[in-house]
Amino acid sequence: MHCLIFGLGRSGSSVARHLKKLGWTGVWFDESLEPFGASEATDLGFSRLESFDLTGIDLVIAAPGVMMRHPHMQTALAAGVPVWGEVELAFQTASFSSIGITGTAGKGSTTLLIAHLLESQGFNAKVGGNFDPPLLEVLDAEVCVVELSSFQLERIHTYRPDVAVITNIGVDHVRDHGSLEAYQKAKWQIAKNLTIKDTLALPESLALGRETPAHLARVPESGDVLANGAVLLPLAQVPHTVHPQNARAAVVAVLAYLKRHNRIPNFEKLKQGLLEFQGVPGRFETIAIIENTRFIEDSIATRVLAVQSALENAPAPIAWLVGGRDKLTPEEHKTELPKLEPLMPKVAALIAFGESGIEYAKALQHTGVRIVDLSAETTQTLMPKAVQIGLEAARGGSVVLAPLGTSFDLFKNYKARGQAFRDAVGEIGQRLKEKGESQ
């Protein structure tokens, strides 16, 4: 098999290593002049194509960052050359068991929680896919827990997890996929190859997007965490490191996997696993409690559905830090932002920052929410002011960084934005501690 690796980086480099093990030959193409992994791919025997050329190519393996709408991808499809992704390559060339997780929001946290709970049941579980490492790097696990992006799912053909999990389906990546319908269709690809032996776990309210013979396991969207209909963990006992909905979905998925493999669940260890889960840094993470006020960092929340979830689960009153670079289309401003209106009674102060914070605020000001405009602040001054104002506005509740906009107006990435928030919270906490000690 002679392959063309389209796009290197983390995924493409893993593909090159896997192809070498298979004894397959190939070349690589990347539009970046100095892509990550170039020297390694060359050392493995894969030479670089200076221009996209399908001569002699049996298979294109495309990195998730290469859109299916890309002209080169369309050229390959028109020429009848199969296009796979890393997940499809793994499934067609290796034997492994997996749980696959996708969704507009919460899929990463749910993936890590599922792996953690599987370990509590005695499995050697490893996370891969839309994570680091890629799926191809964890195929030695007893069970692979695979986070699947819409881009990965749109290039699968035969991949079939034992249990498929959809956390939710909302609005995201519309520009990349060309339409909302194309994005949501890609998400439903996770159910494409499921059989009667498999399980599809999805929220109670989510309408089925495609027919499947798989067993449907509906995940409750409120209340306690249940296990086979019985209370495993009361809602009040769910630790702040775990999003309740992620916990509900993860337990349903793990129990389905245990049943699929004829394993008896240990409910006490399952409960203990939930209680001990440390959460995911930067994803609805409580980073401090100061003067009975919870500070929650959710810098990665750049979709309305993720922000909605954060505001629903944060203790009121809330000081909500919102802003950044807008990624919503004009139509999404009309259809998506109104979904946040019912949550405004919980918000004591909407603290707007960055390029688009005040635009988001104006779209919600008719609800009567108090707006604090910090759009003129710099990278250095923003978070200290926002945190101080937030603490004063939301004592006894929570100060939540769930920005909706991307970070690229003021910060290098969402992690840098989250770190700035953490630093500011740390500083105010230390200042108040020193003040208390001096009195």
C-alpha cells in the first residue's frame, strides 16, 4: 500500500510511525513550510511532496486539521482515492476495543472521566484520539477511550466503538464544515457502523440524528447520578471537579461497556472513582474558594452550549467574565445567544472584555443584567480588575471565566487566558490572606 500522509503534526507523525510498522510505503504533504514531525517522517522513509500529486497513491490519510472541503481532499475523492483519518487507519489495521465519545461540549472531560472509571473497574484504559497522544499510540490498552472531533468522524468508514457516547450536539465549526447541517451530520457519524451488540449513549432530549440498530441508552439530564436506575451518587455529593452531566454520561457508558464484555460492575468502586476524579485543568475547574466564593476557570468554553452548561452549574450569584474574539456567525448571534437569556437571573454581573465582550453584553442587556465594561483593559490589567469586581459582585456565589469568544485578541491561546485568570485569583487570595493576618 502506497500512502499519502496529508498533514503532519501530532496526528500525521503518529500515522507515519504506524505505516512504518505495517511495512507500507508513502510520501507526505503539508502546506506548512516547516511542519512538526517533518524530520521524523523523512527518517522513517517518507519523502516530502512539494506539490499535491496523487500519482501512484492508493490511500490518502488526512490529519484532522485538513478540512474535507479542502480542494486537495475533493481532488482525491473525485479521483476515487480513499481518504482515511488516523482513527480509520487504526481500526482497519489493528485489533482493539474502544469507547468513542463526541459532542459539541464536554467530550474531553467525559472521555477522561470514563477512562478513570474504567480503571476503577480493573481495566487498563488509555485515552487517545483528539487528545495527546493520538489513538495510534495507545492501541496496547485493554480498552481505548477515544475522544472524536467532527473532523475525525467525517473521515471514518468502518470504525465502530463498542460503546458510542454523544454528550450533546449544538453549534460549532460551521465555517469549517460549510454549514450547521454538515457539522451535525459529521457528529452523527459516530453511530454509522454500530450493530445490535453495541450501545449508543445520548442525552434524553437529543433527537436521534440517524437510524441505528444499537441499543439506545438515554442519559438523564438532571438529578442524581444513577447506575441501572438506582442512585449511585446524590447530586449534592458530586464533587466540584466533576460536571454532573459528564458524570451521568460516563456512568452510563461504563456500565454499558461492562455489560458488553460480561463484567460485573463494582458499584462502590464506581462511586469512589467519581469522588476521586480530579477533573480537567481549564474545563469548569474550581481553582479557588475565597470568602465563600468559588472561582471557576472554563477558558476553553468558546461555544454557547459550553457557556450555557457553565452558567447552569455554577453557584449563584455569578460574576460572568465574557469576551474575546467573536467566532459566531451573524445568524448564530440571532439564534444562539438567546439561549443564554434564561440564565441571566443567576448573573449578578456580566463582566465584558476583549474585542467582543460588549457586543455579547448588548445582546443580553434587555434581560436587565448588570454590565461591567472592561473592553478597554490590556492583557496585563484585565484579569486583576475582573477578578476584583467579580468577587465584590458575587460574594457567596461564583466568579466564572466562560468567555464564549476565542482568546486570540489578547492572549496566545485559551491556556494563557486561563492562566492569567488563575494568577489574578491567586494574587487576590494572597492579598486577602495577608490582610487578615495583619489584623
